Amino acid sequence: MKTLPHLTLALAAVLLAGLATAPQAAAYSWGGKLDELIVAERTADGMALAQPKADHPLYYVAFDGGYIEEGDPIAGEKPPSPGVVAQALRQALATQGYQEATAQAAPSLVITYHWGVLHRDTHQVRSPFKMEPNLKARINLVATKRYAERMETDIMDRRQPTLVHIPILDPREQELLQLLPDDHYFVIVSAYDYAALTRRETKLLWHVKASTRSAGASMEEALPTLLQGAAPYFGQQLADSLFLRTPVVPVAQSAAAAATAPALALPPEWAGQLDQPTLRGLLQDEHTRFSGVYPDEAKAVSLPAMPPPAAPSAQSYLPAALAGRITAYQQEKAALQDALAARIKAHAPGADTRQAIDAFNQENAARIAALSTEREAIRSELAKLAAANTDPAAGKSLNTLLKDFAEGMQAMN
């Protein structure tokens, strides 16, 4: 008769036998669609972050953490160009209300992204005491934090020769375990608090991990497609990994879009304020963890050249709430001015133009009055801030900004 430990190991072997076959839900579909798996999670800080909208976007600067190809080497991998991935990410973010920062629009997010393919690494030594990085990376790619912790514990328990019980696996955990032997194309997108990184702090807000089995798919079409499918889950919280089917983005289409698109912008007004050693360390740490390699085997990650910090602008001295009000005021004013310009474009100079302006002011009297009231409120706040500020540079900048709000606005001219 077998002893209990031997019986336990035998039953554990039966449970592990299912790892040889992955569930159909994670396989590549040949019907012009890609079956992908999404993991979307937010931190406590991310939960407090308002979701972007078309009329109230969140602005970001983005950094490419680099291509990853780790595990047992497989010939024939052909990754897309970094430009293709960057453009696909830009488009995916834009559909959800995330916009690139400009000189006039300060970022609130730093977006990092890593992409490539992850294979099993049969050369990493299995230990009954510590999980190998490759297996840990593959688990974290397909499972939420809750399930990843359970899977890691169960796998390590099975390695113990004196185990006297078998962990009870629920169906979802078994399904996720069956994904682990597969090779996966993936994209991982993470969002960090921009202001914290200017203070040498890394504050993760959310991340989204999108992956698909590499069998039957090309990486060139898989990665843009993964980003397209993952877009609705940026900044969201999913209780569990989600399987979905996304129409494949043709290689020619994504390459053409990338060829005509500008590089992801790094405005000097904002990118130069980030602490570069902190940012480089963040990207290096992510790249190492997502690659599933030991730290001493990690490949160095290069940071894009960033301009030196620009001279502080007046808005850099403002509280975040006041800066947001000023931005909203400027956007509303610009919208009214654009609408007025469009109204009078077809009129000849003279009486017709004056009548068009008067009609516009009458139709938009409520908006103009609200804008005028907000202008006066902002001016009052700026005056208080300038009077209380003891920094000469800040005082000079605030006084310059205050002049822009010194005159009331009764109508559009």
C-alpha cells in the first residue's frame, strides 16, 4: 500500500497533467479574430482617479519599456517595429479619453508599456523553496493578483515532498494553470502618477495585461490587436481574467498608420521635470519582472533622451485644483472663440459682421456670463496666492498670470 505522501504526489501528478492542454478560450481564432486574455487592475490610488471623458481627457507622457523575448528560444519570431506598437497604443488610449500632454496641457499620468513574447524557460532551476522568475512572470501575465498568489502557493505546495494534503483547485484556477505551458504574445500597459515621479516616488495607479497564445498568430498582427481589445479596460478593475475575441488589425493597416504618425511626444515643459534615475529604475524593474529572468541576467533598458527641465511656468506654482480651473477656463474660452470665428467667416467686413457678432453674443449670453464669473473668481484666487507667496520667482510668474485675468469679459469681440 502506498503511504499518504506517495498517494498525495500521485494525485498531484494527475492534477498537473492537465497543464499539457490549454483551454480553447485562449487559443488563436482563425475567423479573422484574435482570442485574447485581459487582466485589468487598479490600486487604491487608482480607484480615486477620475475616469477620462471625451470633454475631460487625462493627459499623459509615455515611455516604451522595450521588446521582450524570453524563455526557450524559438526561431522565426518577427516583432513589429516599435513605431507600430507606439501608434497602436496611442490610438487605444485616445479611444478612452487619454491624450498626449502638450505644452498647454500638463500630464497627470506617466504611461509605461512593455511588449513581446514569453516562452517557458526549461533551463531555470526548479526549487521546492522559491519559484523561478519565468514561471512567476507567466502566472502574473494571465492571472489577477488574487489568483496569482493562490496559484503560486499551490504550485509550491505540490513541490514539497512531505505534503500531507492536496490543495483544492477551483475551476478557474485550473483553467489558468492550463495556460502556463503556452507561448504568449503580450502587451503590458501601466499608469503611474506623474506628480509623484517628479518627486522621485513611483505610485502605480493601474495596469492592463493583454496576451494571446502565439500558435497560429503573427506577432505583427497580434500586438496591435491586443491593444485594440484591451483599450476599454484601461483604468478599470476586473475581478477576474477576461477572455474576449477581437477583430484582427491587418499588418499593412497598422504599419501604414505608424508610418504617418509622429513619435510619442515628450514635451520639454513636462518630460524634463521627471526624475530620470527614478524613471529609468522603474522601467528596468518592470522589464526584469515581465521578462521572467533573474536580476543578474536582466537586459539593460535604455531611456529615451529627455530635454533638460524647462524654466518653471506660472502654472507649475499653482495648486492642482486651481490649475485645472484655469485649463478648463482657457478651453471654454477657446471653444467660444472658435465658434465665433466660424460664424463670421462667411460674412463680409462691416455691418454684416457686427450683426453676426451681436447675434452670437445674444445666443451665448449664458456661457459668456459664466465664463466672465469664472474669470473673476480665478483672478481673486491668483491675487491671494501671489500675496501670500514669498518665492520671488513664483511671485513674478504669478503676477504675470494675474495680468491675463485682470480685465473682465462681457462679450466676445
